[in-house]
Amino acid sequence: MTGYYLVKSSALWPISERWEFQQELKMQILSLELLNQDTQDKQSLCCRDKKDEIDALLEEVEKNCKRVESLGIRISLLRVQLDDREKAELNLKEKEKELVQNIVQVQSPLSAVECSLAEAKKLYEMMLEAKQLKSQ
């Protein structure tokens, strides 16, 4: 018999063929078990690799989250510094305006004093000249 066929009664098969068929089935079972074990090993290795990859990615995500948090804090600090700098700049501009006003307020009396001083100098020079003429 060249092929195998299923029959309801095992009485139709000779004992030697049944034994050979059983041996062949045992070999196929063993081969399938080995293939199954190999597949499970490969799957287990693949799962470990994927787990390691996931762990590495989670670690990277955690680092990036910490970096984002750190940068957020730094941005907040820089905003506070910028606000402080803008306030200081406004204060300086106000003080500059006050100083310009003070200069204007001081220049008016100063001009008047300078005029008076110039007149007094002319008067003094004229008196000095008159005195020199008298004494000659």
C-alpha cells in the first residue's frame, strides 16, 4: 500500500503497517513538538527584545519629560527676569524724564544768574576802569 487512508476498523490494516504508521505519527508529533518549542523560544526572545526596547523607550520618555519640565521652569524664570528688566527699563525712563525736567528747572534760574553775573562783571570792569582813570 502506497498511501494511508482512514478506516473505521483497524482490523483492515495489517499489524506491520499499523506499527509503521504509529512510528511515523510519533516522528511527526516529535517534529511538531520541536518546531513548537523552537517557535516558543523565538517568540520568547522576540518578547524579551521588545520588552527591552519598550523599557529603553520609556526611559527616554522619562528623560524627555524631566527635560521638558526643567525647560518649563527655566522659561518661567526667564519670563520673570524679562518682566523685571522691563520694569527696570520703565523706571529708568521715568527717572530720565524727571532728570530732564530737573535740568530744565535748574537751567532757567541758572541763565538768569549767568545774565546777572555778566552784568555784574561789566559793571565791575567799568568801575575798575573808572578807578584806573582816576588814579592816572
